[in-house]
Amino acid sequence: MRKLIIDCDPGIDDALAILLALASRTDVDLLGVTCVRGNVALDKTHANARRILAAAGRLDIPVLRGLAGPILSPARAEAKAHGTDGLGGLDLPEPELPVPEMTAADFIRQQAALYPGEVMLCPIGPMSNVAVALLSDPLLAGRLHSIVFMGGAAFCPGNMNEHAEFNFLGDPHAAQVVLQSGARLVMFGLDVTLQAKIEPEHLDRLRRNGNRCSVLAADLLQVYAARDLHLHDPCALAWALDPSLFHGIQARVHVITDSGATFGQSVATPDPAGNCLVITGVDQERLFDLLIGRLA
Ligand code: RIB
Ligand code: CA
């Protein structure tokens, strides 16, 4: 059973990744969800994570607040694909539960120390929280099982401009801290996530499942697909469930943090001794079968 922490900026595709983890209780033990500013402001990403867990009946899972902006660069505009509230305007109630005092970075460090070598950290937003956790605890990189992140564009153009992908551009310095941390890294960049294309039949199949989480996923994707057809974040989560869905190459990856047109660009060079396994392909049909099957 893989112990997992999802660090996220919900965000509709983040929400799908959380639902997929919750629907896979025999494969993953979701220790907690940590939130960061990204698609929308921190107050909204944190509230949205609580709303999703409440909708799935899992208020036992702690939701921790993290950084309200990047560690060094100015905060960027919010994303449009997720609606102004970050969850497509769906009226999901926020639970009354008190908010834990512990910060996201402290929670990540605490769990890695509790379960040395076991925790897979899955950042699917800007990696500000992960960078703070790594910088404040020199032992963390070695204690984590791995960091499996959605971000960057290794061998393809970005989605914010021709150079940069949203999560890396959201906090390039944080991404560079993660890339040079020495932790075991698996990168789900646009190279693979742009292959995870939502089709109308996927929504039909989710609705035919008929259960609450499948219908919620279909409602969320209905809104999201109007602006972005790609299931970025669930790809990173699916790695924890079935790595055989994917293939990739080991590479040396760094992020450009100098200001200018390429700010936030990920630069990758194939290298068997590289710092990062860059995922470059997915069996799209099997990925959606996994998502739709698990949510049922
Ligand atoms: O570029 C895609 C990423 O940006 C996804 O994580 C999506 O949720 C947004 O955060
Ligand atoms: Ca995200």
C-alpha cells in the first residue's frame, strides 16, 4: 500500500486526481492533502480540497494550508479553465471542520519522518510547499520514497507561452529546488499529459457509472473540457496505481529562473544518470479505463 501526500491547487483536474486516489484505497493510503496557490488563490484551493474530500465522504483526511504565492517570483494570474471559484462553479458545500494549524511543509516533513522511505509526494500545482519543506529539512529528500509531479514540458512547448508550463511558471525557483534536491523524481510534464485527452464518451461512461463521485467527476470535467481537454494531474496520480500505463526516459532536467522570455522553461537532456525520469507516453485508453473504473 503506497503512502501518499497530494500537494495541489484545486483546480478541476486536481480534484479528479484526489477522487482517483480516494477511489483506490487498496493501492494508496492518502495521508493528507496540502494546498498551494496556483489555479486560484490559496483560500480557494484550500476550501476546494476540503469540498472535494467532503463530497467523497472523507473528512478524516487532513487538509493543510501552504504558501499563498511563489517563494521568490511575483504571483501570477489565476487560471481560467477552472472557473473563478476553482471548481467550475459547482455548488459543493465546504465542511465546518476546523482548519489544522500545521503548515503544508511541516506536514510533509512530519509524515516523511514518521514513514521513512514510504511516502510518495505528488505535487500537482506550483511546487512552493515542496520547496519550503525540502529547504527546511536536509533529510527530507532522502526520506521520501519519491516525488511524482505534474509540471514542466521537457521536450515540447509550454501551455502558458511557447516555453513554460503553468505549474513551473507558477513557481520556477521552487521547481528548481525540487529538481536539484536529490530526491527520486518522476516528471509528468505536458509531454505526456497532453496525450490524456478527454473525449465525450468518457463523460458518458462516468455518468453511466451513476454513483456520486463519478457523476461529480463528469460534472467537473464538463466545465473543464470547455477550456482544457487534458487530464494533467490524474496522470501523476495514476503512476502510483499502475506505472505500466506509462513510458519515459531518464534525463537531466533544470528550470530557467533568469528573467526573460524563457523564465520558467524546463530544459531536459536525455541522460541515463539524469536527476529525473521524464514520462513521455501513456496508454490513453487504459488510463481512462483506470479512472472511470476506479471511480465506479
Ligand atoms: O499545466 C497544467 C497544470 O496547471 C495542472 O496542474 C492544472 O491543474 C494547472 O495547475
Ligand atoms: Ca493542478
